[in-house]
Amino acid sequence: MSGEPLKDYDVIVIGAGGAGLAAATTAAAAGARLLLVEAGERCGGSTALSGGVFYAAGTSLQHQAGIEGDTPDAMFQYYMTLNQYKLEPALVRRLCDDAPACFEWLRSLGVEFQAADLYVSGVDKIRRGHRAAGGGAAIAEALEGSLANATVDTALHTRVESLLIEGGKVTGIIVDGEPIRSSAVV
């Protein structure tokens, strides 16, 4: 035995909004034993309350709607120009490059997007705003639904007091004064 404390979970995800649910879905798909911790009374967070617009360039839906030539590079140039190049270029590049695959992933989970709901978002002239049928609630519902057959414990009405740090590394969380250990915390 190495003397390390036993792990309660492979992954702990703090927050069950869109980002947390996406992280939980990805971890669950990899077979992780998962704890999803949410301070609120339900999953979905602000994603569930949003209009459900996904911003991406070069998607299959754009092609279906006859929008040709839009690319992640064009989206990057627009996004950086709009924000006066005050954003971290590497992060914006990642967003622009990964958005089409993430969009297709959401569709594979059952989120419906219609070509008629593509619209110009911002001051650009290209229809990159992909509005989900059912808004953000449909996105949150699909993400939460993807966890139905996974090994996941969900703790609602639960606040994380702090991260558990041992040996200079994050090894879990503290809830109600008790440590919960994991291999990864998101």
C-alpha cells in the first residue's frame, strides 16, 4: 500500500451548469466514477435559463442552410477584432477551432438545431448563431440526460467549502467539514 488516502471518486465536478454538465458527460463517457456537486436545487444553471445560442463557424447546419466559406479562422478574426485584440489569442483560437466539433457533439446528444434558426449574432454579417430548439433548457436537459446510465452521484443543495489540498495538489473537496477525495476536480 502506498499510504495515500483512498479516492472516493475518479472525478468531482463542481457546478452543474452547462460547463459542469459537459465535463461530467465527458468524464462519464470515459468510465469515471463521478460526483457532480451543485449548490442550487437543480442542474442546468444559467445555461438552462439562456436562449441556447451556440456560436460556431463551419458547421454542418450552416452548410445545410447554404452558408459556405465560413471557417474557424474567419470566426477568430471577427471575434478578436470585435474585442479589440484584448483577449488571450490562444483561448479564442481554441474556442473557434473546437466549436464545430462541440456543436456536432451537442447534436449527437439530442439537442435540436434548425437551419431556419441560424442568425447573425453580433455585428458580423454571417449567420453563426445556432439557436437550440427549446433554448438553453434543451441543452441542459440533453447534457443531464446523457448521464442517466452513468456512474454518477449528484449532490444538489450542496456547497463546496474549499478545495482539498494535500502535498501541494488538489486531491478533492471539503463539504460540511468533511473531505471527499478524487483523482481530478473540475
